[in-house]
Amino acid sequence: MRIQESGEMYLEAIYVLSQKQVGVHAIDISQHLGYSKPSVSRAMGILRRGGYITVDELSHIHLTEEGQAVAEKIYERHDILSKMLIFLGVPEKTAIEDACRLEHAISDESFAAIKAHFTDMKK
């Protein structure tokens, strides 16, 4: 199943939150992304049916192996693209916002080339 951009954003949010706290709940995701609780609940149902997350008996949301892979991919893209834009002189706030949009649209091939070039530049 091909995941939509919004699904990628939710998975990335779960990943980021799980790095900071034990037990991610839908309300945490809602607050992190600024989305309504019903929107988050609906998205969690879609992600659960797609095999990207599980929800335990305490309502903690966990990434599956597939969900973790997508989340890490998107997070890496966001991190590298925002750093690259800042390096190029884009103000931090703008760079982070632009990276958030770019991370979902860029192809794997283009991102790999940017990542390789940016990594080589930093050496």
C-alpha cells in the first residue's frame, strides 16, 4: 500500500515523539502536529489497517517495522533538507517549513544525490 503524504507526516510525528517520551498517545500526536483529535484518530485507524502502527492495551501507539522504516526515511529527509537549506542561507524557520514540504515530494534518486553531495560538502 502506497502511503500518502499525510500518513508520512503522522509516522514521522510518532517517531519524533517516541524518541522523547515513553508511550505515544493520539493526543500527543494531535498536539505535536496541531491537528484535531478526531482527525488523528481517523488517521491512526488508517495507519493501523495499513500495517504501519499498532496500538497496545494502554493505547500507546507503536510503529511497526514498516512504519519505522517510513518514519526514519522521512525524518532523515527532513533533517538533511532543512540543514542544507540553512547552509544555503535560508532563514531557519523557512528552511524547516520548506523541508517539511520537500521531504514528501522528492524522489528517492534525487534525495540520494542531494544527500551524497551535501555529505561530501561537509567533509
